[in-house]
Amino acid sequence: MTALIGIDLGTTKTTAIAVDVDSGAILHRAAVASEGRRDAPAGRSEWDSTRLIECAIDCLRELAGQLGPRVSEVAAIGVTGQQHGCVVVDAQKQPLTPFINWQDQRGNETSGSGSSTWVDLARERVGSDAIRRTGCRMNSGFLATTLFWMRENGCLPSGGRASFLADLFVGELTNTAPVSEPTMAGSAGVFDVTSRSWDDDAMAALGLSSELFPEIREVSSPVGQLTEAIAGQTGLRAGIPVSAAIGDHQASFLGSVADRSTTVLLNIGTGAQVAVFTDGFDFAPPIELRPFPVSGNLLSNVGLTGGWSFQIVENLVRQIGRDVFGVEADAPLYDRLTELASQADDNCGGATCIPTFTGTRSDPSQRGSFAGLSPQNLTPANLFRSVLDGMATNYRTAWDQIVAVIGSRQTQLAGAGNGLRENAVLAESVTSAFGLTPHVTQHREEAAFGAALTGAVAAGVFESLDQAGQLVRYE
């Protein structure tokens, strides 16, 4: 019997799973709340990377305890985590800066050069053609943006090296210098997706030395093996191969898609993403080209309307109850709103919604709207359903934009995230918009599952990611 471990590091929680190689079933699951947020000025998101890694090790220890005698069967460890964050460490992997994660907004603050933001200034420095090499535009919270801000503000430590949190964790597990796999490095904003290496021109334009960036390492071979010290802390056996950390977006794709040649992935959480695998390099904004593990890329339309849009409506209903009727809801209202949405008129009686209430990634100033309202269709049921239908339309538009690039349409729809699982009406809206029924996996930990698969390939348990993908099973 053989088992795999996949671990997904986050600043909300860290989740680890053990996967049975024969059945694809999740044997055990552990989750530990993340700690280590630091006090910081408004708009900043800073964390203690040492404490976050300690929480991740606690999570592995809990999982090992659940495995009991089967802990000896673990053949590989794969790691994933949030992209875009940054911590600068010294040669001993000790942090010289806080971990500044993707939510940090210092890049959107006005730069010292005038009215433009630091992101605007960084984009100007790298040039308008850089996106063709990097696959995405720099944004606040990206590793390169944060390093550029540090340099321009005189607080970039000398002699340090930048690292993603998950890369630093892998270095801790294996006692090796942090390295970065292309799916993670691709989120920095200065990674050449064609050569799968750092973009020297972009780094030089930002005044950032190449020595500041970690070595690139493909996931096809392990970074190292679990050390005796970590084995002693966790209860896992020493010597387990550990692969380079992969980006959580790509990990969710791997953990959700059994056949990447025929499938489009729709991932709905707080936000949403639509992604399709490609062997090519063509893309057109707002689509991003993101490296896929080992080879190929994802065409990803990200920053789409997700559960946050429905939460905004739920907050409005709560406020109406409180401010108009003097009633404070003592439980979440999502189930009731969904029930009402299921009773809406056909096509919501003509009522429509564009649920971009907090803008889009490409246009943060964009706002949502309701339209086509009349005395006949202005009902709670129609309003709630129009929000869900609007979300589904947003996803279909995102898919159509990808199809326009590659010239073909996928025949299968895989669903990830709790949005489709928890909201049957949204799933119905998505089915109508796509003309395909979404298939959700038997497991809910898509990113951790995908990480386990890459760990298995690195360790030689499977010959390829396509072979490992056979473990993905749908409900």
C-alpha cells in the first residue's frame, strides 16, 4: 500500500491530506488555523513567516497521528500555497522582512514620483511588451512589485534572497535553500513563461539583482528529502521525497481535472477563475498565461465574481432586516436566499444583474448593476437569482474569451471550490450558461490533492501528471 501527502499553506489555514494511491481516496485530513499576522498600517498585509511554517508543521504532525501505522506507507510529499507573496531571507533561511502576502496594497499607493502608483511605475519601467514574456501584468502583492517597492523606499535588505512562503516551507522540510518552481515563479510578475526562467530584462528595469531571486526548479524531481529533524517533530519517517511547491491555482486544476485535453475548470470560492490547459503561448488580456507543472500552460481568466458577490447581497438583506424591521439575523442567510432564488420567474422576469460590485482585476473601478427591473419582476426571488445568473454569465464570458484564443471549445466542465457544491441554484445557472453539467470531485481539498499528485511524479510513483490524474474521481 502506498500513500501520498499533499499540503496547502494559507494565511487562513493550512490543510494536509493523505491520499491512497490505489483508490484515489483521501485517507485522512488535517487542518490547522494559521497564526502570525502582524500589526501593520491600513492596506498592508504582513505576517510572521516563521510562525506560519510552524503551523504547517503542526498540520503535518496532526496528519501523521491520524495515519497511525500507515505513516510508513507515505511515499511522497507535495506542497502548494498562495501565490504572489514575498519574504526576504538570509543564507540560513531566517526572515529579514515580514511575509507580505497577495492582499497587500502598498503597490497601489501613490509613488514618490507624482500621482502614479508604485504598480504604475513598475509597469512603466518594465515596458508594455513585458506582458508578452511574463504572461501577466504586475499588480500589488506580486513578489516583484513588493521587492521594487522595498528598493525604491530604501528598505530592501542587502544580501538577502526573496522567497515565496511555500518555497520557504519546502526548504525547511528538506534543509535546502528555497527554490521556486515555474508555476509559483510565474506569479512574481518577472518570469519568462516561454523560457521558464527569470526575465532578466524586467528585473534589470526594476533595479532588482538576479541574485535576489531563487533558483528555478521543475517539479519533475524532488527538491530533497524530509530531514531527521522534521521527522522527529511530525512523526513522519525521514527520507520521504519532497517536491518543489506549485502554485495553488495550478494545484487546484490538477486536483480537479482528470483529462486536461478536454476539460475547462471553473473554480468558485470567494472569487472565481476559469482555466484551460494549452501547449501554446498565445493569450490576450484579461486572460493570463500561467505555467503548468513540467510543461505547458494554463490560460486563466481570474478575479471573476465569486461567493463574495452573493455575500454582499446577504449583507444587504441583513441590513434591511436590522435597519427597517429591527430584526438581527442570528444565522447565515445564504440557504434562505438560495431557496428564494430557486423560486424565481423564468429568466428572472427580465431582471438582470452584473455582479461586479467590487470591480474586476483588470478594472478595479468597475461596479455592479441591476437592470430590466419592473413592478412585476422586482421581487426578492428574482433579484437573488439574477445575481447567480449574472455570476454564471461572467464565467461563460471568461470561457468564451479563452476559446477565442485557442480556437476550440472543451467538452467537459470540472467544478472546484465550495460555490458549486454548496449552491445548487448556482450550479443550475452555470449548467445553463455553459451548456455543460459541472462535475465536482469526490474530495474538497483540490489544491492539496493536486500537490500530492506532483509529489508523486517527482518521487517516481507515477511517470507523468497525466497518469497521476487518473486518481481524480468525480461524484
